[in-house]
Amino acid sequence: MGRMTSFASHQSASSILERKGVTLIDLMANLGAEANQEDAEHTGPRGGDLHWLNWAVEAIWPETRRAVSKRLREVIEEALKDGLPSVSGKLVGIKTFDLGDHPPMLGPVDVRQVKARKHPGVEFTIGFEWNSTGQFEIEMGTGLTIGIRRVTVAGDVNLTLRPVLDTLPIVCGIQVTMIAPPSIGWELTGLAQAVAHAGIERHLKNAITDLLLENLVLPNRLFVHWLHGREHEFDITEMQSPKPEALVRVGITKARGLKTSGMHLHLGSDGGCNPSARISIGHKAHQTKVLHKTTEPVWGDDGWCDFLMFTPNQLLTLELWDESFHGRHTVIGELLDDKKEGYVRKVSLMDLLQRGSGEWWTLYEKTKEGHNHHQGDLRPSGGSASIFHPGARCRASSKEKTSGTDHPRASGASVASSSAGIGGQSASSNSLPATLGGGVSDSVLKHVSASLLGLAAGHSESDHKLKEVGAVCIEFVLYSLVPEQHQVEPKQHKGKTDAEAVVSIQLHGLRGLAEPDATGARIKCSLSGHGTTVSEWSHQSKFVDATLETPQANDIAVQRLVEYLSLKGSSNKEIQEVSGLCAEQVRRIVEQKPSFNTKWNQSLHFPIRNPTEAVVQLQLMVHHEEGKGLPPVELRAAISIREEVFPEPGLKYKKIVTLARVKQTQPQHSALDALRLGHAGVHHKKDAHLDGPFELDMSVQVRYLDEVKDERGDD
């Protein structure tokens, strides 16, 4: 069974979602999704096997394993530095990092054409599963060694070849992202099992989860291109960090008929449970409060939360949890769609839009294996013992087993863990790819045979049937994002969902940092208004060398002159005459800003209630100054949205702003402060060249919420 029509033309839908008065009928017609029809023009082969690619991956796995191990080890080690609890001591390092002999298995694959606003492309959605045979050991300062084995990772990765130009090399780059976090599982070994109650395992999971969310899960994307020197031909920031296309206000308002297994019943509860709901879309999640002793919970306003929609293909993950009398939480069930010809699968935002607000959705019991689902390849709802590919899991839980001991996190990928699964296998070892055949290694075939023997030994088809455990009512309101001021209609504010607009801050590049400091720098973006401040850090920057051919063209003063004249509307020919540069040099300075060699190319987005009262502050943090207590390097004056953004066309303020270190007044330290801070804490040694001023190429845009009316009526 193939996927439903994907958001193949989702960027063309962006244009319709930037207009006022759009209805859901308009949107569905624009997506070509009415009657769930296939778009033959834009959708390629689906569910294809990748025998040849798996054979190739296995052939080069020894080299790949060595090539990625060092870098992956460094990234994970950095993520764990502040992620482990103090009781376990300071991280010494990763003692053993062995990816194992088994490569990831790839497949199936779906292909579709992406009709973008500016740049078309071809998108491949590839399922993957990796059952590592390697060993990992993390050494702590207390002498504790955390052993990890049987690591499993399963999900979907989206690879998009774009932009596509009509000149060589035609395909100019590749985007890599996940529309939902993958499912991750492992087993702890040795002494770590005995001290798991101290939170080591939970913190370890959280650190890995955050690493994934911050780098690969929408809205985050990895963009690699090979058009150096021609970056002006496409928007790198948009390629790497897209803007949201809409805002979806989702409400998990009530549930009915909840069923818990006998082992989960609570003393004195008369067969009831203490349910709470947890919903996640992309890298954001929301949890309701716990209601006690009921199988018919009504959360009302508490169940509402705002989510940014980057594509209707994003998966909506919903789980209901039962809190026991001693504070432990177990999964009651999860949301799956059972309306596709007897199959069930993960629910996407497109599914939600098609069915409409206020509909009841079936909840299914989560099996010990987690019954991972590839987001589009569906599994028979009547149960099947066939081998299928476990795919994208966008769960806010950090416990996979129904007997989990920790409450799930409020955000993050699903991470499974067990000391020993059935027959000594890891939690997902019974889930194997369907891409088996000629060219597959003996080790993989042995793995398949073992799973089939396990099924024959007692895992009957009935054991794999999905059990209904209740239903949940999901309400929603879809808002388009309109880049113009208009008469704001009263929004359906529910609970804490009070946004009236979305403020997007784009960080392109910075001028003034030397090469060593230009790598790893971050920008803190803060939006303040109504006595509250929300902040978010950028990714770490990278240094990009775009030196021009002549000393005159590389002169910063000359480049500033060219940029100034361009902003004032002078033509390139006029700039040539004033600056003395040739046409090519002027073009590159105007389009590439080569002296801005500290690059982020990232967008950050903030839903906000009243943008007219908001101001934007930006702070620069160089990696080796973190934690030293130095005065911030920030905007000399915060950007007022009312005064500086609203007068601009399309409510978009695009400028080069100046950051400089705030002058420090000598603090008065008590004797106790001196002892606490120490000599280095009172007299900071700093590099004068890091005081600034620095110039930041950035933009701020405001887009107001406009409700997309559902005028389909009742059928």
C-alpha cells in the first residue's frame, strides 16, 4: 500500500497560505488532495526496494564506519558534557565507540517532485533501520562506566535534490531532514544498570534526543551544496532553515472508552485510570494535566497548543498515559489512522485537515515492540506476522515499554530501552526491513531467519493484532500566515494559545570575527513584550572563505561602500563608477557579501500575541567566552517591531545591524563573592578584538494569523 498524496506541491501551497480569506476547500484543492487522489505528475514510484543500495552500503561500510566514527564520537561527547546528572560525576569521555559490523538497512523509498516557490527539486523519503552490533562505553569522573549495547535506530530520512538549475551541474545541492524524530533503543550493561535510578539513562536519552531535534528534525535541515561562488542564485537560508507555512492550533479536548490492562488498574479506582495526553509535532510537544479515576477524561482548554506547520506531511504523535498511585506512568495507547483500506499508520497533519476538526480518532495499544510504523507504508489493522520496516516515530515519550518507570519528556524523540527483550533481543529486533533478496549479506539473512523462528516459536499472527483501547477527540484551527497588517479578527484562544502573529528572525552572516572565532559562534535571539521575554539560541556558526581576487575588492571599506550604495538603490553600473571595481566584483559583493564569513543561514520563529509592543535583541557568543560572565556583545539598541519592521514592505526588516560589547561598570564584590568567583571570576582576561563592533546581516519579518475557514459542511 503506497502513501496518500504527499504535499508534493507544498511550496506552491505556501503562496496560497500567505493570502487572506483562504478556506480549507481552497487549500485542499491547491494540494490536489481532494478524494485522496494520487498526483501522477508529481509523484514517482513508491515503496520501492533498495537491494542494490543496501548491497553497496554493506560493501563500503568498513570505510564508512571509520570515516564517521570520529566525528560522530566528538558530536555525541559534546552533547553529553552538560547532559548527565551530577550524581554520576563529570564526563571524562567516551571510552569505547564501536558502530559494529552491521550497516543500516535502507528502504522502502518514495520519490516525489517538489514544486518550490523558487527552486524545484526531487525528494526521496527513505526508510532505514540500524541494529548495531557495536559496543559503547562512557567513562565518568566517579569511576562509573556506562556500557551501552544493542543500539537500534529506525525512522525515515528525507533527501531532496535541489536546487535544480538549467545549467551545469544541474543538481546543485541536497537537503537532509526528518519530519519526525527516529525511534532509538539500547540496553545498558554493567554497573549502569544498578544506578539507573539516579537518572543516568534518562539524561543520556535526553542529550541524544536534543542532539537530533536541534540538527535534523524539522524545522532544522542539513543543506550541502556544490555551487560555491554562485550562492546568489538561490536562498541558502531558505534551503537550510525554512519558514513555517501555517500555524495549527491543536486541542486534545477529551477521550472516551479508555481501557487499561489488568496490571495497570489502581487500587480503589473502580477500574478507572489517571490519564494525561501528550502530543508532539516536529520538535515541539505539549502535555495535559493528569485527570484522576476516569476513563472519560475531558481536558478542555488545557489540551490546546500551537504548532508551526512546515509541511502537511509532518507527523502528529499522540499518546495517552496512565499515572499509577505510586507516580509511575504507563502508556495506555497511541494515535494511529485506521481509515486506509484496513491499514493503520502514523497520522499526518494532512490527515487531520482532511478529516476535519472535532473528529474522534482510534487509540491503539502499544506493543512491547512499539509496533513502529513507517509513516506511509501501512500495516494491516487485523495484525500481520510479516516482516515490515519500522519507521518514523514522533513520540514525546522517552520510554518504549508499557511498564516504563519514568514519565515521558515534554519534548523529544522516542527512545526505547530494555535490559533484555524477548529472547534476549532488543526491543525492536522483531522488526526487520522488507527489502530482502539477492545481494543481501548472510548476516542479514541469519537475522531474518532468527526472527521468523521466533514467530514460529510462539509469536502468532494474533499476537500482533492492534488492540483498540479507546478514542480521542482532536479539534484544530488552521491559520495562514499573512505578511501584512490587517483587521485582526478575535482568535479562538484556548488555554495558553494566544498567538496573533509569528515573528521570524533570519540570521545570515556576520562580519568582523577572525577565522578561529568564526567557527562555533552562536546568536541568542530574544523577543520581549508585555513583561515577558522568550529566547532561543542559533546553531553554531561555520567559517566560509569567500575571498575575492584583488586587494581592492577585499577591502572592507570598499565592500561597505558597495553595500551602502546598493541599499540606497544605486545600479551596479553606478556602483562600478564610484568604487572603481569591475562588474563581476560588484555583483559578487552585492549578492554574496563575501566579508561576512561567519555563517548561520538559519531562521528562528516566535509565535507572539501582540507584535506591535515587541522588541528584538540579539547577542553574540563566541565559543571560548561561554560561562566566563563577560558583558554581552549585543545590539546597541533593540529592534522595535512597531517602528522598524512595520514600515517595511511585506513587514520584513532586512538590514545589516551592529553588535558591540556592552561597557562594563566595575562590580562591587563582597568577600564571599570573591571566594565564590575566584580570581579568574573577578578579573576576566578577554581579547580586545572580540569587543566589536561586528556587523550582522539579518532580517525580521512579521506574519499575522488569518484563520483558514472550513466550509465543507457536514456530509
